[in-house]
Amino acid sequence: MGCLFAILAVLSPRLALILVWLFTPLVDRAFNGFLLPILGFVFLPFTTLIYLLVYSPVNGLQGFDWVWLILAAMLDLSAYAGSGYTNKDKIPGYGGEETKEKKEENKE
């Protein structure tokens, strides 16, 4: 069952986060309210999921837990950066690429 959850978390961290929220007390244990988990669900799903899995109610985050959290944050940020880099050509005048109009003007 753990392997299936790991595959689900890699493929769809938001779905895994919803399942953890519905079927385990991990979200209530790690967060006092509902605002931070919702923001984590929207903006940093991998980081929120890893935080839920490594958080300990007695000690919080200690030692190697921070490494996992930093890796998850880097994964979330790299997903945003990758999608921004991929879509930069779709914004006219951005990214140093010439637009179709400028290319036609330069040909003439």
C-alpha cells in the first residue's frame, strides 16, 4: 500500500494530499488551522505533503527532516521554473525571441 501511495504522490501530489487529509490525522497534527494547508495545496503541494509526512508532534522537524523539506521545495520551485521557461516563447516580446512581426520586418 505504501508503494501505491508513493507512486500516487509522484504522479499527482495534490490528489495524494487530499487523500492524506481525508483519511489520516496528519494534517490536523501538523497544522493548527486550514489556511496553510490550503495554500500549500495550491502553491507548494510536494512541500506540504513531505512536511505532513516528516512532521513529529513532539519534536517538529529535526535534522534530516529539513533535507527532505528543502528537496521538496526545490522540486516545487523547479516545476514552476520549468513551466515558465517552456512557455516564455508564448509571451510576445519576452525571452529574447523575436516575434513573427519583427522577423517579417527584418526580412524586408
